[in-house]
Amino acid sequence: MKESDPQSPAEVVRRAVALLIGRLPSGWKGEPSAEDGNTAGLRADASIWVTAPDGQRIRLVIEGKKVVDRRDVSQIAERLQTISGPDDVPVLAGRYLSAPVREALTKQGVSYVDATGNMRITSSSPAIYLADRGEDRDPWRGGGRPRGTLKGDPAARVVRTLLDYRQGRRIRDLIETSGTSTGATYRVLDYLQLEGYVYKQGDEYLVDNWELLLRAWSKDSPLFTTNRVAQFLEPRGLEALEKRLRNGPEQRYAATGSFAAQECVQYAPTKAAYLYVPSIESAAEEWNLRPNTTAPNVILIEPKQTNDIVFDNTTQTAKGITVASITQVASDLLNSPGREPAEGEALIEWMQHNENEWRRG
């Protein structure tokens, strides 16, 4: 049963302290500290002493917030450093802390815990590392707020546009480039801002961390449940298929998965070609593919719409194969079975070191 929504920062702190003490290893102790202030007269919302089995101890200085946005992290970190001593561990306690907020806190050297159970507490002396996973989305988001998901075509179009282009986008440009309605675009942006994946600077929307946004979108876009999929065999192998594709088929397509990623990362030999097509039946007939569910080497994927975003921003490989946007390929690899997620991680690593090659201006 879901716990009730913490109604105040004080309640947030009480839950955070209980979660922290409950996660301490056997032999460790946690107890409230009476010293919540510093020499400047500033006070923390709470502090607790954590004592190791050998008697070493460290003080956790806790600041409670009911709502935390990504843009607030620097200011919060500065205040926590101000009210903490040189040997203290600054901790932010939140009602719910989104993934971008948690990452930003880690970069700022601030430990955290939220009321859903997300936690990361680190100390070098005594050595301690507490980590736990809570909710991926705010379970207490009230009515009237943006829909808590990145599922569906409008979200895919807006997210793909934000990922594929390096520069910030004005709302009019974003609507035009993504091909999404004004209302849908604003709804997706509201959600992305609320979760901290996107921020607004002037009249432009920007992505602070494209990898976090890519991973969040991938979780809501499972390849095999959002599209129609059929398995086939090309009896002569993938080289024969590549030859057909190079010869300029009338059939529109966009390669994804390992078949598309192999030009960027050589993770392992490609066993099957994953191809987006407007019509499975038409593509299978044109390419003379045989239905096969036991040992397929061609997987045809038919989106719900013939003008789906998967067919936008495609590129040509050196072999003349049309591949989907690298962000689409990475997302598909992350939520595919078998070794594909590991290859997705390798592709993301390549993307981190070659951003100028795949992000447009």
C-alpha cells in the first residue's frame, strides 16, 4: 500500500531519518544530534550521528524540501555546505527526487534520501555507502499535473527532437520540427520540466543531460509492445539482405538494433537485422523473406503510424544501409532482450565521446 503524501518538510525529514536509520548495517547506530546549528547561527532541519561498530562516527546534516527542481540543486548544495561542518555529510531529504535531481546532487557532493526510498549516502571516514531504489516517478503527483509518462507518439516526437538536436529549441521551432500539435507539445514539455529532464532558458527549451532523457524515454517505449513485430528468415543470410537494401528497394525502411549500431560499435557479430517498415506484408514480399519463429535473422517492425518518428532523421551507413536516428537505435537496444541492452550501453558510451557526430545543430 502506498504511503500517504508527506504534507510538510518536517514530515519529509522524519521519514528520511527513519529510512536512513533503517538502512544502517548491522552493528551501526543512528541517533539524533542535539547540535543542529553552526557558529553563524544557521540551523539544519535535523542532524543524526551515525556510529560504526568500532566507535567512529559521522554527523549527517539534513535539509528537508517538499519539492525540488533540477535548477534548485546548486542553491541547495550551497546552503547545505554552509550549515555543515568540514567533517559532516550534507544530506538533502525530499518528498520525491527525480533522476536528474539525484544525479545533480551526486555531482555536487550532496547525499540524499526521499520519502519513496531513493537513497545515496556516502562517507569516507567512517567508510559508509548506503544506496537504495525507490520510485521512478512521483507517486503523489496530484490531478491536473502533466501525465507521468513518455509513452506515445507525441512524447516520442518531442523527446527525439530534443535529443537529436544540440541547440535549444523555441516552442514554435519544436512544434514545427517534431510535427506535434501545440497542446501535446506543451503537455510533454510540462512533464519533462517537472521531472527535471528539460529546463527553460529565455524562450528556449534545453536538455541538461541527454543520456538521462534518453534512458527515461526508453523505459516508456518498449520496442516489442508498442509496435507490431514479425519474424522472418533470409535463407542466404544478412549479406544477401544488405545487398537488397543497397539496391534501393521501393519499400521504405529504417534499420535499428545491432544491425544499425555496428558501424559505431563492434560489440558482437550481428545475428538478426531489425528493420522498421510501414507494412510488414509488403516488405516481406518485396524482400522474399520467409516467416520463421524458430531461427529468424530478420525482424520486421511495423509502427502504428506510417509516418512514425522512427523514419525521421535517418542516415546512410558506408554500406548504403538506411538506419534510424542513433537515439532511436540506442533506445531500442536498451529495451530489447538478450545481449542488446549491453550493446546499448556500449553505443551510449560511443555517443558520449562523439556527440558532434550524431547531434544536429
